[in-house]
Amino acid sequence: MLAGIATLLLLFSCKKDELPPEQALDSTWNIIQTRIWDQNCVICHTAGNTFARQSDLVLDADVAYSQLVGRKPHNQAALNDGLLLVGTQGLESLYTSFLWEKINVEDQEHFYEDHPEYGELMPLSGRPLTNGELAFIRKWIIEGAPEKGMVADPALLEDSSRYEAPPTAFEPLEIPASGYQLHLGPFEVAPHYEREFFYYQPLHNAQAAYVNRVQIRMRPGSHHFILYDFLPGANLPPQESFRDLRNLNGEYLLSTIVTLEDQRFVFGTQWREMDYQFPPGVALKVRANSGFDLNAHYVNRSDTARVGEVFTNLHTIPASEVQHVAKNLFLSHEDFRLPPGKSTTVERVFRFNERRHIFLLTSHAHEHMTAFRIYISGGPRNGELVFFANDWEHPPLLQFDPPLTIEAGQGLKAVATYYNDTPNTLEYGLLSEDEMMIIFGAYY
């Protein structure tokens, strides 16, 4: 038995060294088959193999495309969630693809915490696909998962780096070589309570600074974390002081609410670990002698108190390297109602009065959201889907390279669907049992 396994592994390793025939490189799909499936997956997902039978998935070259594209998954939980192994609807199919769920190792926190019934991430060896291989597959799915034609740049495969998991125990971020570190906490979140608060932290920067990279690391239990600044001339809140949005009885505190009037959104995430690099030559400008209002929202549904903590690194570059100053996109629709026991779709068009080059988009909603779509509104690309999320807790941070250019008079159309499974009508609100409909992003 051991000799047979050794022979199989030897043959597999020899196969990896073989150069694929030219016809195997004439389409994106054939490159995926030859460079990715054959090298990483076929050893298990081959006809007759136990793993292939258990998963009902064979990735041998003669059947792999029909086994994946347009096919329902064997996993019952994924089937119940309406996933396909790979769909052909472009961007939307990326987030309804069971294949992508199984290989997208960067999303492993969401995978294991929210969908433990989906099984294990692939490949089973524990060595994930390279970042280049994942980018190549991702592009193929977004382009409709065709069997013929070249829709992804093979140069993507040159990135041989792999995902590295963050430390198991919570650790602070390393202080940036050039920039600022903001630290919030530790702070306590009471049992069966949602704690949301603001905390103004000055930077003590004598000159303007330009931020081109943002890192955020949070302890578990966070709903979101947002950085705000204030309009020039605004009355600033007290420094380095916790300003809770509500008291322990759930009553809003007017003393906090009045400090939010002149806030401006800067950056935020619902991901516990995030590292975002702005495009080359693009940076956020931070005014001299300014600071940030740190907004943390933690949810604790357990019987014991929970500890929250957030580290934020703002990496800066010299002003001489800045070609475009980034601006923040904050588009919010607040006038909607969701009847009880029903699925409701809400639409809103946001028009721009200037040309905008958008390089980052994400959405924000609460737990009743089932789908959030963003379309281009107006112009020759009117109706084109440019963003999709079906996970309210972990919406993608979608980056555009090149940027998405929206001309003056055009805009973005948000279409969000919610299922209100409560006996009450839901409206826009700050708590997780309320709802929101927000587009966040960045542009120049």
C-alpha cells in the first residue's frame, strides 16, 4: 500500500515538471486545467479516487469543465444556500461559487466561522493555491467562466506568494516605519449587548500627511470599525475619551450624538484583519494638527463579558510621490421601510456632479440583507453590475485597476434586497437589528 502511494506521488511530481503542450495554453480554462488543477487537485479529484467520490467532483481534463461550470454542489449546506460550483453570471457568480468558497483562503475566518458545514478549505494538503493562481481563477469567474478564449492575463500566475494566516492569539500590529499607529482599548462589551462608541485620537502631526496604506486588526466580536475626521473649523470632541452611543439600558446618549454632526467618513471595514494598499501615486491627505474619531461597534450575544481591541496603522508617503489625492465615497440611503415577514428590494441612484475615478467599493448593511448590488447608472455602461455582496458581515473590498471612471451626470445605482424575518417593520438605524444601505469607497 505504502509503495503504491509512493509511486503515485513520484508520478505526480514528475508530471509537475513536464511542460504542457501548446494547445493546453490556448485559453484561460486550459491554463487553469494544466497549471492549477493538474498540479494541485487531480491527485485527489481523479476518477475512482475516494475523495472524488465523496465530493462528487472529478477534475480530470476530459470532464473538469462540465463537472464545475453550471453544476450544483454535492455539499447539502452549499446547495441549500443556492450556490453553484461555478456560475456564468460574472461578478455575481464569484460570490455564489462553492468552488471559490473552498479555495479562497484569505476568507478563511468567514468560511470556518459562518459555514463550518462546508467542510475544509482546498487543497487538503493545507498549502493554499498561490495568490497568482487565485487571482487568475477569480478573473476567469468574473469574466463568465468561459471554456474558450483568453480572459485572464497569464502574467498573474507569476505571483507565487501564498496567504499567511494571522497569529492565533491576538497580537498588536507592528508600528509602521513611516506613519502612525492608533490603538483603541482594550475595552469591555457587556453580555447580551451591542456596544458602539467613538474615541477621538489626535495625531499630533505638525504638517499634512499622505496615507497610502491602511492596516486594521481587531479582536473577535467586531461588527465594524470606522475612521472619521471632522470638517475644518468643527468643534472637536474631547480627546482620548470613550463616548458611548447608548447606555446599558439601550437609550441613546444625546451628548454623544451631538458630537457626530461634522464627521466625515475616512475608512472602515467589517473584516477583523485588513491590509489595504492604495494604487501607486494615490494617497489620502490628512490635514496638519488633526486626528481621527475612532468608531468601534462590537456585538456580544454570549453570557459573559467580552474584550474588544483595535489597532490601526496609517502608512504614509512623501508628498512628492502623490499624483492624486484620494477622496472618500460615502453614499447612504436612509428613507426605506421593510415590512415584517417579507423580502423587500430597495433601490437608490446616486448622481455625481464631477468625473470620479473610483478605485475602491464596498457595501454596508445589517443582518437582514441578502444581496447588495451596485450598477453604473448612465452613459455607455449603464446597467453594468460592478459590485455584488451576499454576506452582510463580510462584504468584499472590491478594488478597480484601472479605476472605474464615472462621468459628471452619471452615477451609481444601489439595489439591496432584505428579508425581514421579524414581526416588526424595520427602518434605517444604528443597531444590528435595524438596517442600513450604504456604499463606501474611495476615488480621485
